Amino acid sequence: MQFMSFIGSSGFYLPVLVVVFWCLNPRAGARAAVVLALSGALNTMLKLLWHAPRPYWTDPSVKGHESRASFGMPSGHAQGSAVAWGLLGIHFRRRIVWVIVLAVVLLVGVSRVYLGVHSIGQVLAGWAIGAGLLGLTVLLEPFVVPWWARRSLAVQVALSLAIAAAVLIPTAMAVDNLHAWHMPGTWEKAVEVGGGTVRPVTLTQGAAATGLLCGALVGLSWLGHSGWFDAGGSTVRRLARIPVGMAGAAAIWVPGLFAGNQSLIVFGVYLLLALWATAGAPAVFVRLGLARREARPVPEAEQEPDHTDDALSG
């Protein structure tokens, strides 16, 4: 159950997503990055809005096999697994893949209930929200992506900031509403008995989630204007991108650890991490010869005219 819970977590699918984007299929990775970042930001906001307890906080008969001090509604694992694994099914569109996807998503939800960190209702809510995001992706992507691509980079950056703000502002309002709220003593005791630490409710996690969302949108917009990169090449060249990309991420992450936990700083650090992963690292890969820019098709109007028919008729 711990293993099934892990493969439904961001700790599993975010590293996989980075490898897919850098080494296998940038466009599939870009789609997943945006949808997963949006899912994570929404989940953080909804947990704060509902601030519902986890089962082992309120029911002594439920043993918590994980120490969790965050709220439980909706289940982030259930929501995230529905999105991440659902995107896999949408990409391959094969029956056997969908069977695997449904089995994994189901078992991830079951694992969260078994581990005592979510109720059945919280898992069902996570699945419903994740399925809704998938449905919106399939429905809106054919219209939104071309529309977005036609906008200037400045407009795309402004839209990215607006989308992040649309999630961050209600998240901040939810945190503000909980400013005078105190966790019941029985909840605190259950968290501490389970090995967790109760901390004041802050905007830190919401700032991190929306920073990732904003950075992914800005980075992919920048990549679209500068030119997509080709993730092909030899296995050695593909694998060489990983340490280079991770070194750049570490150069941002390590100083960020000492910069403080203020919401604006956290937002900026995670924005830079996403910006590096989606735009900075690909540019470095191209510069180092580990990748190349994706060949752009020549527009029909710019192609050399075909005079074959004229020559034949002459």
C-alpha cells in the first residue's frame, strides 16, 4: 500500500515528467506539466478552503500509517493519480493501457484509505476533480493551445500571471480565514502521535504550487517562441541531459533553501525552477550539443514554386 501510494504522488510522477520532457517527448511532457501543475495548485487551494480532518485525526480506531499535518479534503494522491495516469491513457489510446491506468488509480485511492490518511469521500472527491480536469483538457486543448500560440509572448506572460493569481488569491483568502482558527486538541494530539508536527497554516504551499504553474506556463510560452527542441538523439545524449538539467535546478533550489519561507520568495523560487525545467534547460541542451532545435516546416507561401506543369505545357 505504501508503494501504491508512492506511485500516485508528486514524488513519483514529477521526476518521471521531467525525464519525459527532456529526453522523450517534449510536447506530451508539456501538456502533462500544465495540467498537473494546475491540479496541484487547485488541490492546495481546496484543502485550505475545506480544512477537513484526516480520518486518523478524529477516529481513534483508524491507525495513521503516515504522519500528515495537512488537511485531507480532497485527496491529493487520488486527484493527482487520476490526472497523471489518465494523461498516460489519453496519450496512448490503447485498451490495455487504460486497463492499467484504471487499476493503478483505483489502487492508489484504496491505499490512501488503508493507510488511514483519507476517507472514502475524500478519495472520491479527488477522483472526481482529477477526472474533471482530464475532461476539460480533452475538450479545450484543441481550441486553447492554438489560441494561446497566436498571442505575443508578452500577452502569454501576462496570462500566465493572471492564471496563477486566479488560484493564489483565493488560496490566500482561505489562509487568512484560518488565521484565528485553531486546530482542535484531539486533532493535534493525533498528528503528534503519528509522528507529525502541527504548524501554523501559511501560504507557503500555495505559493509553491502556483509558482510552479506560472513558471511552467511562462517557460513553455518562451519555448514556443524561441523554437521547440528535438528530444531525439542517441541514448548517451539523452541521458546526459539529466545531470545537466538537475545541476541547473540545484543551482536554484539550494540558494532558495536559505532565502526564507516568505510566500513571495517561495513563489519566485518555484517559478524559476519550472522556468528552468521548461525553457532554460532545453536552451542549454541545444547550446551544449545535447539536443537541437526542432525543425520548423516551411510555410507554403515561402516554398519554391513548382514549375513542372508549366514546363510540361510549354
